[in-house]
Amino acid sequence: MKQRLFILSQYLLPHHLLSRMAGCVAECRVRWFKNAFTAWFARRYQVDMSQALVEDLTAYEHFNAFFTRALKPGARPLDTTPGAILSPADGAVSQLGAIEHGRIFQAKGHSFSALELLGGDASLAAPFMGGEFATVYLSPKDYHRVHMPVAGTLREMVYIPGRLFSVNQTTAENVPELFARNERVACVFDTEQGPMAVVLVGAMIVASIETVFAGLVTPPKRELKTVRYDEAARAPIHLEKGAELGRFKLGSTAVVLFGPNQVKWAEQIGAGTPVQMGQSMGLSVQA
């Protein structure tokens, strides 16, 4: 019964209003409030500050600065195995495997459309049909910056409006097409492994999504927006393997897509496997 009520509440709650309110709290600079809230959060979720570049919780100007904190140099060494496909973030693997018949596995009894995940553009989604995916869930205690699994040159970025259902095991098992319904930002790169998409999926009380090349992405109007970065008027944006791609102000999920016959996931990586940014999740088939 408790689970049913939780799922029902997900449909009834005003997602975006609650997220805007959470964003205001997360940006509050009143010293006593932000220090007390940050300290409570760190205790509640057992956040390990020993790896943070700034360990002092009171040194952050607001909660969001703490939440998107940088790590000390060397805290996340990159796997140097030739052809390694790196985890884009700290967290746990929600699911990974093949994109079959245009569908991505979400949880038992549920999948979602790769086409819809990328905003409904058939030409953008076509290279990923029959390919591979990995979904990484970032929990509240995790490091919340998203990095490049492989080196790539940015082709386009698509903002896709949507709901902001909570993202956890319960909603994955009960909300159809969860990751293709929530607000998200899809970044498509050209890489040595062919096209790669990294999709940053929002969730309940995720105040915003940022990328290193576009800053705050969530536009004032919630409508689909595509920005091309491969046009002659724009200087190419190339990000090396392991480079920061973006960040969540309050966390969620990153979904990585590759085309067919490009990558092979490691056998020891599966649903529920804890991962850290820079850890190898598999290898390029070309390696």
C-alpha cells in the first residue's frame, strides 16, 4: 500500500513547482541556514568529504556549491586500458545491455524508446538502433559531475522538456517510460567508437542541469530545443576522455548510448553494480 501511495503521489505532485522551490532552497546564501542544511544532508546521506577539494562544509556559498563539489586531483583516476569505456559518473548501474527493437530496458516489465529518449528525432536516433546502452543512477551521497566515457567532438545538444518523476528503483519498476518522460538534456558526440550520446535525465527536485559548453541548459520555456555544434560558424568543441561534461544541481541519472558493434560491456558490470567516474565499464570492440 505504501508503495502504491508513493507512485500515485508521483503523478499528482506539481513536479516543476516543487523543483523550483527546492532550487531556491539550494541557492540560499543565509549562512546559518545553508550551513545547517548542508551539515544535515551530509550526515543523513553519509557523504564522504575526505575526497572533496574543499572538505569544510561551511566554506561553500550555498548548498548547490556543496552538492556539485569538485574532488581532489587524483581522487578519480582514469582507467588507462586501451579502448576502455569509462563510467560517466559515480553511482550504481541501473541497467546496461543491448538496445533491442529500438527499446532500452528500464526494469522488469518496463522499457523505454531510444527515439523518445533523444527527443523524437529519427535521424538522431537511427545510429543507435541495435547498439548498446548503460544507465547510471547518481544517489544523493555521490559526486554529481558527469564526465566523458570516451573522447569526442560535440555534434549537437537537445533539451527535451518533460515531467520530473523521482528516479529510484521503485519508480523504475512502476512508471512506464520513466527516462523518456522526465526532462532531460541529450548530448551527441562523434567519437572513435562512432556516435555516442550522453543523456542527463532530470528528476524530482533536480533544480537544473548544466553542461560545460552551454552553462545552465533548462530554458525559460519548457519546449524542445536543439543546438547544433558542428556548423561552420561554431568552433568545434572537443572533450577528452574523462573530461567534465556537465553536472546535476541535485542528482539523477545519466544514460550513455553507443551504436551497434562498437562496445562490449564488462561481464562483472551489471544492474546494481557500484561504479565510480573513470572506472572502466567495458571496452571498445575496435580496441
